[in-house]
Amino acid sequence: MAERSALVRGALSVARRTHAGQSRQTGCEEIPFVEHVLAVAELLAEQNYPDQVLAAGLLHDAIEHTETEPELLRGRFGDEVLMLVEAMTEDASIEDYRERKQEHRERVAAAGADARAIFAADKAANVAVLREAYDVLGEAVDQDLPVSLDMKILVWEFDLEMLFAHDEGVALVDRFADEMVGLWGQRSKDERAPLC
């Protein structure tokens, strides 16, 4: 993926540098944060999205989870990449989890197909990692999440509903849906899972 262009190589370099030393909770263990943005970009690359979308996929958490300033991204990667990264950046001033996720989902929906593709890849990568953790911990995966597993799944269902409304039949949306079906299946086989 990095060999595609100087733009993608630059985004990879910035992602590695800005997320250096950061870890991400998977529900089972911590992984280097950069592994998440790499997974998102790989999903986009598999579907042959253009370089600007790959660069934004690599940088999609840079503003939200690091001290990277938007103007730095604009100067290095251009307006299109910055617009996509900003669409992927949640509004931290909204404290309520569900409200914050709803506002973000609405903004992504309005931002266009490329933003929705990054969003779908992000969600597919997140669900895949959580499914791996669920294989190990079952319902106990809940203990290391910022919100309950039920709440996380509910929000992902709303995310999927929005994506289907705009991009039904798009491979990354289908990939996200497949991951969700897998998670629902795992929970249905787990006697510890809630019945609702």
C-alpha cells in the first residue's frame, strides 16, 4: 500500500509518528494504536480507493487521538485529505456517548461516499478486533470497553443502518455487516450473553 504514492507514504509516516507509543484497548489486550489505522487503510486499499482516501484512512484518528493540528494535515496532504479526516473526527465536546456517535454518524453521512468508506472500514476493523477478544473472553470483554458491549453493538447497528441507507452493496459496508453478523453469532452461542 505504501508504495502507491508519495502521498500514501507520507501519511503512513505521519501516522506512525503521531501514534507512536499509543496503545488501543481491544477488549482483551492493548495493541499499538497504529495497527488500527493500518488495518483501516488496508481495507480501503483492497477495494482500490484512491490515494487521498488511503491517506485519510491512515490519518483518520490523527486529530481526534493526537495533538495533530488540522492545518498541518492541510499543508502536507491537501484539502481533500483534511476534509475526510475532519469528517472522521468525533466532536469531543459532546459528552453523552450516544449523542456524540449520532452527531458523528450524521456528519459522516453528509460528507460523501469516500468519508463513508473510511467510516465503514473503521467500523469493520473495530468489530473484527472485538470479535477476536470475544473469542477469548466472551461477555467479560465488556469490562475493558468504555461503554457496555450492548451499547457498542447498538451504536454499530445505527452506523450500519446509515451506511446501508447511502451505500448498500458497497464492499466495505458489506464487510462491516459481515463482521456484525459474526459478532451476533458469537453472542448467540454464548450462554453468558443477555437474551435480549
